[in-house]
Amino acid sequence: MLLSPLLLSCLPSLAIAAPSDAQLFQLVRREGVLSLESVGIDEGQTRVIRAGGGSEVVTVLLPPASPGMSGELLRAGEDRGFVARLNEGELVLSIADGDGEGRELARVDVHELKRSDVRVSAVDDQGAYRSWHLRDWSQIVPDPIGPGIDLFGGLLPLGSGDLVLTTETTRQPSSSVAGRTPLFEAGDHVAVSARAADGSEGCFLVDTSAGSTVVARDFLAEDAVIERSTMVERSARGVRTLDTQVTGATGTVGGILGQSALAELRLGEVRFEDVTVRVIDELPSFGGKRLLGILGLDLLRRGEHISMRWPQGDVAGELALGSPSRLAGETKMTLPLSVAAGLPFVRGVLAGNEMCFSVDSGSRYVFVTTKSASRIDLELDPASAVTIRGLGADRESAPLTVDPELLVGGRAFEDFPVYAADLPVFARVADSCDVGVLGMPFLRSFGTCTLDFESNELRLGD
């Protein structure tokens, strides 16, 4: 189902929008094919856009006021009118209600918009999808690598022609991160050193598939302010504030106390400024080492380039953030990379079927989801199952898949097993997309790993 007309259509790069003071983006359907188009708007100008009904325009994207995810159900034929105006550097988008009265949906400073990168996914009633990146809220770039994302996890019933539109916004930090620090073993994971507010020592696991950085309560000072962790849902139906949840490998993470804003987070020799972290009541130890936190992709991405040289026995490796890494070793494999639902994805093939694999330095194993294993008819061996447990409370038994051929970058990998597991972290992936995890057995079959978010590449080397 991945090779649907919806996915394959219009893959050539779209043109950069004509220069204007600001940009709007509209989702358009012509002859069944979805595309994104830009609409320029200048200071003092007002634009009226009709969507739905007999128009080719399906909807107008809401300018993102803050980082995070938003989702909207778009019913086929639903008729709406949007009014956009640019006034003193603020882009304001409103929608006309049935009584003709306008209702404001978004009001965003144009300078903030230009610091925003947005991934857009449109998923139809058959699970087929198209995705794009909006770089700096200006350039439209199709994304054929990452999976389609449905914020509602397939729970909303869709009729013929209906769509779920999901946007994921990241905001470029005001300051970049650069630095290097030793990377060492922590059980079957890799970690960097850290020091709690009281001066005691511990470590942070480095987890490229953790969307949010999490710290234990005892990492913070006793008087640290911990606030309710919320998200703002914006749609044509209005604005709602919701509690956020942290999802681990095996389900929703319990014990989350909220979030805390830190002026600085220093891990070894790497320093992050002005960060917000999730706070959990406690974390288990790993490999006999006290765990103070989990360093997730939200902070790692600030470096644009994340390079890791794996530790070998008693010899420490290295985590390098910032400018393109000069870690020793020759690049052996380069793969296109995409981030969707806060996870980095590459493409691969399992048992002859195309897959989206998350690149996960926090996983001890290589996985395929149980749903995908069933769909591609993999044979399972429950007697050779492993037990997995993330920060979620539940343990999951993952049976071994029997001799599937794994191809990544055209190369076969046969030196490690592939297990099948229910992985709630993929609950928002479009149903038509087969997904899995390339964990540490795969990554450590190479000596180095670089996630380059400037070039959107995963590079693996000696």
C-alpha cells in the first residue's frame, strides 16, 4: 500500500514561493492528487480563500504559533472561507463561520514564522498519505522518506474523500549547540556524564528516538519550578489546551510530574541553553550507573549534526554536536533521513517489503511492529522471544521473526535477529506504512553514526 498514487504523485521538488512579506500555504486537490501551494501576502494586504465545496483548495494551513503537533479532520465537501491579513508584521488567519462572522484562528509574528520548520502529512480514508516539509515557513519540499502521520492514530472514522491533516512544528533555537563529550557504555545503552543540581554524579542515556528530553526529579534543585505540561491544539474548530503525555517503547510513561525550564543543561562538555525538559519522579539505573535523564532528539537536533563514535570495551567513544563531525573513519553508507512524529526515519526493506525504520540509539534490538509482521506474513518464533521495557510501565514480549532478509542501503544484514513487537510509539503512523526500529545491533555494526539534519542524511562509517 505504500506505493499508492497519493504517495507517488508529484515527487519532483516544488518551486520556492515568490518573494513576499509573508507566506500562506494551502492544501490543494486536483484530479485526486494532493499538493501544497504557497500564497504570498504583503504588509497591509488581505486575502480571502475559499476552501472545500467546489474549490480545489482543501484547506489553508494554520500558521504555527508555537512548536508541537496539530491535527485536523477535513470532511470532503465541507465549505469554509479563510481570511488572512498581514498587519505590522503579524500574520492573522481567521475563518468565516456559518453566520458570516469571522473567528480568529492564529496570530503569529512573521519573524517567528521564518524560524519555523513544519512537516505536513495528509492521510486519506485508505491510509494512503503524502508528506512535505516547509523549511523556514517558505520552501515546500516533498518528503518521500518518512511515514505519514495521523495525530489521531486512526481513531477518527473517515468517509470517502476525507483527510486527516497533521502538522509538526519545530522552532529553530536562538543559539546553536556545538561540543564534544565522551560516550560510554551503560548496560546495553550509551550515555554521557552528568551532574545533578546537588553536585552528585550520574549519566544521561543518548536516545535518538526519544522525542523529548526527560530528567529525574533528583536531577533538579529542590526548589525547581515544575509546571503542568500542556499542548495547544489549533484547528478550524478553535483552540484547546490539553495535557501532554510521554510515550515510551511499551506505552504511556507514568510518573511524569510536569516540565521544568532550565537556563542551562550541561552534559559532560556539551552545554544547552534555555531548555524545557519533562520531569519524571525517578529513573532506573542502567549497567550499575545512576540515571539522571534521557537526552532526546529535541535537544540533540540543536546541533544540526549529531555524530557518535561507539565505545569499545573500556575505550570511551564520543558524542559530537555542531559542525560536521571529523570523527575518524570512512563513511560506508549514506541514507536519506527524515524526522516524523519526533523520530528520525530511513527507508529499508524487510522480507521484500519497503519499510520506514526509526534510527534508535536507545533500543537494544532491531524490531518490526507486530502489525507489519502480520501484514507481510513473517513467521514468528515465540519460544525465542525477548522481553522489552521502555519507560512505560508494561513489559512486552517480542517474538523472534524467522529468517527475514533485512536490506538497508542495498546491503543485507544477517548478523543480528529481528523481533516483532507492539510499539505504541508508532501509534500515529499512517496505517498503510510498515514500520520498524533500527536499534543498537544495527548501528553498532558500524563504528560511527552521524545524523545530519542540515543535509537530511544518515551517515554510517568505520
